[in-house]
Amino acid sequence: MWYYHLNFTAKTKEARGLDSGIDNLFFVEVKRIEHKNYEEMLVSCFCMVNPADNGRTCYGCTNHGTVDMKHPDTGEYFAGHLDVFLPFGCFGEWSDSDDDDTYVW
């Protein structure tokens, strides 16, 4: 079982459909479960976070070099609370470009 933490932004549109709305920052924790013949990806936490907050220390993200990952203020996510090197992954950077297949681990 592996956990992944991700941040992404979603822009709200103004009433007339203009793209000058507000960027909202979200946190997602995904749990990967390997079965004998397939694997599952389950969302275990999904919430909006404040860019100025950083919630609890996530040792998983810290140990994997993604110290800028924003986490919820509450204990809503499962992984990363213990300072041990367990199966855990984070996307270090993801650009909203035309090439959405490029990820940096």
C-alpha cells in the first residue's frame, strides 16, 4: 500500500463565465492498493486548503523532499504522521502546461 499527496488549483469563474476568478488550492491524498491481478487508487482525503497554512508536519512529504506541499490543518489525511520511511510518494511539481504527461517525482 502506498500513499500519494498532491496539491492542485482550480479557478472559479465569475458570474458571466469570465476566467478572472479566484484560484482555490486543494489537497488530495490517494491510497494505492496492490491486488494480485490489479491495483486500486482510492481517494482517502480531498479538501480545500489555505495557501498560507501548512497543517500538521507530514514526514512522508518532508522525507521525500516535497516540503512545500500544503496539507490540511486537521488530521484528515492518513499517511505521513510518523517519522519513518514507509511506502509513500509525492508529486514534487506539476505544471499546468500543454504537456500534462510530464510529472516530477
